[in-house]
Amino acid sequence: MTFKTIMMKNYWHRLLAILLLCIFNVTAYGQTSHNSKDVTAGFSEIRLNRYVDFLNREINEGRLPGAVSFIYRNGQVVHKAALGYSSLEAKKSMQTDDIFHIMSMTKPIVSAAFLMLYEEGHFLLTDPVSKYLPKFKDIRVSTDVNEGKDGPTEPLKSEITIHQLLTHTAGFSHGLGGTTLDNEIAQALYFEPQASLESRVNTLVSLPLIGQPGEQWYYSASPDVLALLIEHFSGITTSEFLQIRLFDPLEMNDTGYNIPTNDQDRWVPVHNIDEEGKLVNSEKQLPTKGNMVYGGTHGLFSTVDDYMKFCQMILNGGSANGKRFLSPKTIELMTMNQVGKLFDESSPGQGFGLGFGITTDVAKSKVLGSEGQYYWSGAYCTYFFIDPKEDLVAILLTQVQPYSNYYSIKLRQFVYQALVDKN
């Protein structure tokens, strides 16, 4: 074989190798390009369809009237959908700008607003509440909750602190525990007429605590006290404070304690299962206008867009729209476990911060997620969680009673299974 022949043979080998490499690269690039169309901010669109299919199945099988869902990650809208009906009775299709009773999802908003006043130096978290509201000094503690409000009591071992209000460890109740005392508290707070927020808080402190301050985590009406303290420190109503300090600058234009007349058609009524096992509009509905008790436990109306704006501000370390609402260190304090094992006793793998539930142990929780995820929900089955590790917010809104934690768990299950890359 001549030198020229050898050189030509090597040339063709090299050319063939280059062509094969080019074909391989084009094929690989084409596959990546194709897959990227099915992934948004690390979420698989195919896997997200499992979530949508689940919600549609719940709607079609009569367990939900409809729902609005919103997922946001890494600065991008991953998923946003309105499904089913806002009102089964009216057969009105759900819209993404519909207005919901967010019920206890009011609590994180009021807690954040209250801590804005903390940053201004109005109080310390360790302050006794009686320093600002004297009626808190002489509260009694039940020694037998099954005997009700007129049963035996004992004095406080230590005064209730502001920190205990924020963490639901003060010994107050929400009236949801099922004991005789719980039932009487619920009746007094929510079924007897209250003229104002102060009236409702005065009713709360006139009833015995279910336990000594600091000795238990017990879901409570403590955020109503926070709302009253907002009025004490700011000199304006909680409604005005939220509007001026949070809703207007965050452009939460559809959030408040009342729905304007021209937006009443966007209101989503609550539904329940009737005696025949059929999902129907509830006979009794909370008023959508004329509300004058600007509480911290519940009461706000909002949309999925508005609540996402609040969540994004928290996720962003307390800033949004070029404005600073809270310090990153305050957000850090709010979203760390503040109650040791007290919350974990009833909710394994969970703790509680200043206004939020906190995931402390994913394995113990038996639910997909991240340690440090924080969240809450509302009585009419509204849910949200924020995951700072994944730069992720997910919100699911519907209007069904009674409350079930089922959809909170399913929200996490379907959102996290669709997340196919990690930050």
C-alpha cells in the first residue's frame, strides 16, 4: 500500500468519524430541544397533567364543585388553571379571577402585618400581652375541658406572651377541639353576634383557657388578638392597616374583608354534601359585604393571583414591587420551628413558626416535600405552601365544607412528583 493510499484511507476514516459525531450531536440536541418543550421551570408538563386529571376526577365524581390552581417556580408561572364550577347551583364556570373566602389563610397575612409593627419597635415577642391589653392579666385556665366554661379552673402559672399568640401556644382555642369547652367557645365567638373585633377578643378572654400558656400547641383564635394589637399600635383598624401597608403596595386589588358590589358576581359560594350524599351549594353562606369585625383568624376574601403576590413577597425575603415589607431575618424567624415538639405531637414531622406550619422532617411526615417548607390552609378547603429550597409556591383554592386535610396532602403529592429537576 502506497503512502498516498494510506493517507487517503485515514482521511476517509477521519471524515466518517466527524460525520458520525455530527449526527450524534444533532440527534442529542434534537432530543434535548424536544424535551425542553415539555418542561417549564423544572416541571414536567406530562406529570402536571396527572394533577389536573386528579382535580377533574374529583369534580366529575362530585367531591369538588371546582377549583383554581396556581404553581410558581424560579420566577415563572408553571401552571395556572380554573376547573369545574364556581357555583353548582348556577352552573357557573370557575374563573381564575374568582374571589374566595380564604378563611384561616387570613392568619399568615395578619401575622406578617403584625411583624411589620414588631420591626418598628412597638413591642418585644417576649412581652406579656397584658402590657398592652390589661384584661389578659386575670385569665383563668380550665382544669377539666369536658366540664365547660363553668367547670373548675386555676390561675395562670405565667402570663400569656405575644410569642405564644403567634405560635398558638397561649392556651386559647378556636372552638374546634370537640370538648364541651371548645363547643362553648365556638358558640360564643362565632355564633353569637359580635359588634367589633374588640368585642370578640373580650369574649375570648372571658372564657377559660384549655391549658396553661406555653404547655401545648392548640389551634386557636389568637390571631384575633394580633389583629386587635395591630389596631392598638397603629391607631387605625386592621382593615385599613392591611390595605395601606400590604394590599395596595402588593397590588392585591381583590383582597379584603368585604367584596365590592361590582365584584359580587366573582364570589365563589361554599358547598357541602347534603343528606343524600350530593354536593350542593350550602344553605348558609357567610356575608360578603357589611362585615365590620376585622379579625386575624379568618374573614378575608382573596383571589389566587392576590394570594400568590403575598406568597411571592414572603418567598423573596420580604420584598416585592421594589418595596421592602419585612426584613429577610424576620422572614427567617417566621418560618423556623418555634414550638419544639409541641406541633409534632399531632402532626408528625411538622413544627410551627410565627404564622405558618413548618415541615421539619420529611421522612416523618410521610408526604413529599422539603425540610423548611411552610404552609397553611383555610376552613373551606383552601391551601398553599412555600418551598424556599425549590423557590416554589403552590396554591389550591376551592370552597367546600367541612374542612379536610386530604387535598393539602394531594397538592404536595402531585406538585412534587411533577418536579423533575432540583435547584
